[in-house]
Amino acid sequence: MLSVSNVSKTFAGRTLFSGASFHLTRGETLGLIGPNGAGKSTLFSLLMGEGTPDEGEVVLEKSAELGFLPQESAPVGDETVLSLATSHVTDAHQRWEIEPKAKRILKGLAFRDSDFDRRADSLSGGWVMRAHLARLLVQEPDLLLLDEPTNHLDLESLLWFQSYLKSYPGGILLISHDREFLNALCTGILEIAHSKLHRYRGNYDAFVKEREAREVQLLAAYENQQREIARMQDWANRFKAKANFASRAQDKLKMIDRIERIEAPVAADKKVKFQFPQPERSGQRVLTLGGIDFAYGSNVVYTGLDFELERAERIVLVGPNGAGKSTLLKLLAGVLLPQAGTREEGLRVTVGYFSQYRGDLLNPAHTVLQSAMDVATRPGEQLTRTLLGSFLFRGDDVFKSVSVLSGGEKSRLALVRLLLDPPNCLLMDEPTTHLDMGSIDALASALEDFEGTLVFISHDVHFIRRMAREVVHVDAGLLTRYAGDYQYYLDKSKAANAREALTSSLTNHQPVTGLSSSKTQASSGNRKEQKRQEAEQRNAR
């Protein structure tokens, strides 16, 4: 259906890729990966016919239809959400016939019945992208090009979308930072690295193993060739001055010149480590919520909630969508004020709260670099620019005005500012959204060195496994605390799937031994004794 043959493309004097070739057939799902700036978006543009390659050709079957979902922005007008989802159909009767399918897809992406007649231009940016995603799924083109399609989805919508794509009849080429998503869907991986495109069989985990094996082989071949060249060069150097061997020495030198050199392999996923300023050490008790009542209008979220956070704890909040995870984080941060109850900070506690929408609080008059450096620690320009580069602000991007940044770019900038001036209590809501894999690794490395307290929400299982030492399950205003890492939570909850366990309820199993039987609170009570008992249970397994 799609054939890419020996395609090369140069941009601003830099070769993005050279000699790129691959085929994509119906029923295949390929993940396109590579560092930011490697040329993924450029390749998408060539596939859509928006540019021409310097060399080679891109051929799409004449009858094949192509659909594209951009990463951040797509146009909308005064049409309704349902009209947008069915906009590819012009015939009124056909549109009426396709509406049931469109409504099912919209509901799968978390739209309510009352949203169908809502004007699309009244939606937030993330919901606009969901509406366009619905449009593509209703349209069902032969080839889907998806650029970070999970960025604007909550976990339940993501799982529905993932399940839907598994039976998609056409071909799919997608860019994603979500390893679990790539593992669940991909039949192959395309990697752009060092101006070359390589194809690997299988999902993302299979790609990582095959790439590592390939790098080992390339390194061995390179080292063997270098040894052979050195041996031949040494022989020629020793005998070229001797009359009897001069001719043979010259032949050796010519042989060396004719050898097709194996390029020195460059290690993939090169990690960059940063030395971040460490915050002042807080007291043992960091945050305490006592008797909290909170509701959004008539929607009661918490009644009589007690929760205590201690120094150096690293907690991930999990539970069904709408259960109150983000609300709990905002109550801890003091962003939301309860209708009843108390919030107390411990000694020397400084709280930092991050969400995807905190970027709206940035000074629009600043450049990216000015904004990043305008924090209390006054970091140097070199450290700041290095960190900005790891979070996808490279080259002249650092001189962009904050006022022209997209929502995702503002979110990344707010994250950089937080890392350059870290509080000793970090509260983070989906910090990996809008990051690529390299940026997620940089964030995880920074947080691994962080000596303070961390509470976060994420649907990135890989990130959770690296960060979380405890799990708190939130459901219907009730908290259940698991004094172990994410694998411990999976074992205790007997979850069948690591991803789905993030949004599951606790209706089919019991909470961890030692917690309040009523599960109406998460107060410390005898927390140290509980942790000791649970550690003994883990060690006894």
C-alpha cells in the first residue's frame, strides 16, 4: 500500500535521513521513533505529499486514502462535535447512517451524549484533538498517520483507543513516546538514528533487544576491522623502506585505501546526567490532611478524608478515571481549598505542583531561556540550555517568546523551571505528557537524584516502575495504601494487566493487611508498624 524507496532529505544543510526504504501494508502497525529533530515529522510530511524528497520516491496506492492526526493543533469551526466526527461524508443520508458509529467512537473517547451537539470551537485544545481523532476513526482511511495520539487522552480513553486500533483494517504509522502503547500495537518499529532509517520486527521491547544485539555486532565488526587495518598499516610501515618489500608494502597501503570502512557505532539512548540543586531538607512530617470534605457542586469527592505524607516518600496515585486522584493532588498542593477540614505543612516544607496546565502561569513576555533562568536558584546559562535541550528546546528554540509556545511547549518549560528550582515536596500530575522518550529518561534521572518527597499521577508504567516506592489506590473517595512498589501493588491486587491496573477498582480483592478496614481514610495511625509488617510480608514471599 505504501512504498518508500531510497528516500533522502536534507534540511537547513543537515541530512535528516539518507537512503530510507520501507513498505507498509494493510493490517500492519509501525511505530516511528527517534530523537527530537531526527526527521520524524519531515518523513510524515513527505508521506502526505507536502514536500518532495531530495532523492528517492514515496508511492501510495492510487486508490488508498490517507488520514493524519497532528500532535497539537487542528482546525475547527462552528460545527458540532458530531458533525466534525462525520465531516468526511457529504451526503445527508449517508451521514445519518454513519452517526451511530460516530457516537460509539466519541463515547469511547470519553465524550458524553450532551457533547454531541456542542460547538467544536468551544472545546479546549485537548478535546479538539479527541474530536479529530474520532473523525479519523469514523472515516477509516487506508493509512493512518498518528503523531503522539495519546497525548490528550486519559487512561481509560487510551485503553479503549488501543483496543480499537488492534482491529483496524488499514495500515498505521504512529509516533509515540508511550512504550506500553507501542508494545501493545506495533508489528514493527522504524527508527531514525544518525541519518539512517532502520526497520525492526516486533514491538518496542523486541526492538530494544534487537537493536542492542545489532549494536554489539556492529561494535565487534568495527573493532575487528580496525585491528586488521592497524596490522596491515604496521606491516607496510615496517617494510616499505626495504627494496625487496617496497612493492608489496605499497600494495598493502592500496588495499587499506580500498577497504569500505565500518562506521564507529554510536550508542543508542545516550543518557545525560544533571547535577540539580537539592532542596532544603524538610521535617519528617511533610503534609497532613485532616477531616477533609470536598465537592464540586453536588458531586461529593471526599468526606472526612485523612492523609499524611512523610519525608522522602515516593507515591503514585492510581484508580479509576474521575475517582479523585487529581483532586487529592490539588488538595495536597493547596491549589484547591476544602469545604471542611485542615491542611498542614510540616517544618521547612516547600511545595511544588506541576500539571499540564501550569504553563499558563508563565510570563508571556519572557523568552524560553529567560523564563527557565528566572527562578530563585539563578542557574547558569550552560546548565539551563543543556536541560532545555533535554526537554526539546534546542538551538534557537530557547529564544522563542513564551507567548507563541503551544500548550505542550509551555508544559515542558514549566517542568524545566521546577527542576531548576526544586521544592522539597513535588506533586506532579502526568509529568511525562508532551515529552519524548529521551526527555522522559532525563526527567526520571533527575527525580531519581531528588532527595525530597514525591507524589505523582501517571499512565506511563515504565516511568511508574522507576519512580514509585508506594502506591495509593483512589476510588470513590476512599484511599487504600500499598507500602511497596508498583509490582508489589500488582501482586497484591492480582491484576492481570499492568496498564489496566492503573484504573481498576478494588471490588474483587481485599486491601493490604494493616489498613483501616473501612478504607475511609489514609491517616498515619500506626504507619511505621504497618510498613514494618508489609516489609516482612514482601521478604517472606
